[in-house]
Amino acid sequence: MSPSRTLSVLLLALLAGACSHALFEASAGQLKSDAGDFEKSLRFQDYGGAAQLLAPGKRQAFLAARRKEGTDLTITDMEVLDVQMAADAKHAIVMSRMRWVKLPSVTEMTAEVHEGWEAVGTAWQLVALSGGPFPELEPSP
């Protein structure tokens, strides 16, 4: 192999390695963005926006529960505590502290919630949420 051809092959190999690393980082960055968008949508009662980030099988139940509930539920705060990415970079758990008020109670409730996320294409979908005021998003038994 000629030196210029060897250099070209080496350069392509380095670029391919850099691209695969960038894809992994973009995936983790996309998770942070999607989880933030989900939590922001909940806080502003944009349940349609939140539903777009749910796995398709969870959307109808989530929206039906929100219609039934009306404006009785208000998420007052959400704070991300930790993010655990699986080794395959296609699954993750986002742990957050959620605070909410559900009428007729005037007491603010606080719980640590665990959001199960799954990579689908270039985006993330919430597949389960445990520990908060959304029983329809609890993991299936």
C-alpha cells in the first residue's frame, strides 16, 4: 500500500471513530433535552406536548387521565437528581424529585420519580414513570 493510501485509510478510520463517539454523545445530550422537555411540559400542563415524548402505547391512557382530571393536578417543581445510562446507550433511567398539588387537597406532595427512557431512532421515548401522580405511566407488572 502506498504511503498516501495508508494515510487516507488511517484518516478515514480516525474520522469514523470520532463520528461514532459524537453519535453517542448526541444520544446522551438528546436524552437530557427530551427529559427536560417532558418535565417542562408537565409543569406547564402541556399534556399534549408531554404525550409526544411517551411511548405510543402509553399516550392514549395518559391523555385520557389528564382529560378526566381536568386542572386538578399541578406539578409545582421537578428537579433531575441523576441520570443512569445503560451500557447499550439505548435505555436510561432519569431520577427526579417531583412536587405537585392535586385538588381538592392543598398539601404539596413530594416524591422521587424514576423515568424509564428508551432510544428510538434519534429521539428518546418515556416508557414508564414510577413514583408520581401518574399511575397510568407506572411500569407494567
